[in-house]
Amino acid sequence: MFKMYAEKVGFSVRKGQTKCWNNVDTHKYLRCTKARKPQSNHKFDTLDKGSLKQKRRSRFTTCDCKVHILLNFDSGKNEWFLVNFYEYHNHPLVSSINRDLNKVSRKLPLSTKQYIRNMSINSVGPVKARRFLVSLMGEVHNVRGTVTDFKNFSQSIRIFIGDRDLQMILERLREHLESLTNFFFDFVVQNGKLRSVFWADEISKLNYEAFGDVLAFDATYQTNKYNMIFVPFTGVDNKKNCVIFGAGLIFD
């Protein structure tokens, strides 16, 4: 509730102190993110020659803001109660037009995460994906999340996939094998790496049966991440249109 209130007013919330008694939380504070006292000498250890410490660059500032709520736990009723609420900030609040840049407002909804994933599948990066979404939504303030948020989520997808990408490809092909009629695929793995894979569906087989007297094997398409070659097997039908007989990925 306090986070929703903060989003409407124009500030962000962080967790404050927690008091315990016999390993049981008795009091909790929720504070404005600018609650800490100003510290101009943020430093950290570094291995640079001639200097052991270096200033940390940050645009985020604190001003010892006193805004908070205090919650007290009633063990008898097993409930939390609001004890104190201080609402007066000592700093300007975020204007209404820029409240979409608050930490809470920048949190990507599930629909946006799915959109970023689908765009990445189609080789569209996070910067262009956000630009397209802004065009669809009308203006930049209608889109939750900044360019950096889009980049961070796109990177988290790549980290999640990690070295499991080979297994994910094979699982997807096995799903097609079970759900699609007359689907076929084959692959070669050496030393834990995919060296080649081929697949063809029912339509491709019918195309090859009807128009397979001439077959083109095009090995000029390089994939940008795995340095593998995408190979479509194509032909020409009786209307002089290109048809697909199958496709594959090969290492060399």
C-alpha cells in the first residue's frame, strides 16, 4: 500500500530498520529512498597503481528525508498495525509527467517481458524493441521501463538460457515431432556441441515430392551468435515461386 501511495505522490520506497525480540520481528520501518544522510565520499577498493581507493560515480543523492511508516506486530492478534506515519519530504517530488521513471513504475510488466522475448527471437534488439513499443503506445511515457531496463531484461534472458540453448532447440524439435504430422528432424552432436541439425515438415515433404527435380542448397546465411550456417533447401513450383523442402544448421 505504501509503495502504491509513493508511486502516486512521486517518490520511491525502501525497507528500513527491523527490530526483533526473541528472533521475532516486532517493528518495521518503510522509508523514502532518500532517507540516508548525504555521503559525498563513496569509495571502494581498487587495484589501480598508486591509489587504493577511488570515488564511486553515482547520480543518486540522499538528503536525510524523514518520510516513513512504522509498523508494530501484535503477537496476540498475529497482525501488523500502523503506528506512525510521517509524510513531509525535505526534497522535491517527481513531477507527474516523469513518474513513469520511478523505480516502481519502471518495473516491467509480464506483457512487456513477453514482448521483449518475442522480439529477441526475431533478432530485434532491446533498443529497437522499445522504440517500436513507444510508437505503438503513442508516447514514451506510456511505456513502462527505460532503455536500460529493456537491455537488462534482455541480458537476463541470455544468462538464463546460458549453455542450455542446445537442449532447448532439441526439446522444441521433439515437441514438433509429437504435435505435427509427418515432421522429421535429425542432428549431430560432437563434444557437447551441435555440429548440424536438419528438419522438414509435412508441407516441405509434399513440395519436394512435387517439385524436387531441381533443388537449391544455399549455404550463404551465417548466424550471428553461433557462427553456424543456416541452410535452406529450396525449389521452384509450377508458378515460379520458391518453395521450401527443408532447412538446417551446419558448422562448416
